[in-house]
Amino acid sequence: LVDGAANSLSLFLASLASTPTLFKGGLLYPVPWDVEAILSTDAGGMVNLLTAWPTGLPPGQQTWFQFAIADGANPTGATLSNAVRGTQP
């Protein structure tokens, strides 16, 4: 994650499905989520998340990732990152 609110809590979500859902004035794509993690942005608004791609996913399986960041500057109290889609080769 880059350009998030500095030193803020963020919620990382990942899902094997995508049902775009309105959330805090934006669209949350990884719904329903299969993985969630509460993380914190650094002083530059970044989260560096390193992980290994899971084994056993069938070819063509899509996985969706997105962050929701606590953001007091936004009237809704949160900002959503762009969603990212990965596809199993």
C-alpha cells in the first residue's frame, strides 16, 4: 500500500471471489473476504506486506486484494485503496 494516511490502522482483505459492495463512499471488491489482517501504515502511509502465493489453487483462480485505511481527513472516516486482482497461472 502506498499513499495511505500516515500512521493509521488499515484492514487488509483478500478473497477468492469479488462481489463489489459499497463501503465508506467507495467500492470494496474482495467480498466476501477469506483473509483479513489489521495492519498499521508507516509515517509515509505505506504498508509493506510480503507473503507467498498459496499452493493448490486451480489454474485461472482469481484472488482479490484491497486495503481499507482509517482516515480522519475523509468525511466517511476511511479511505479504500485500489483493488488488485491476481490470477493463478
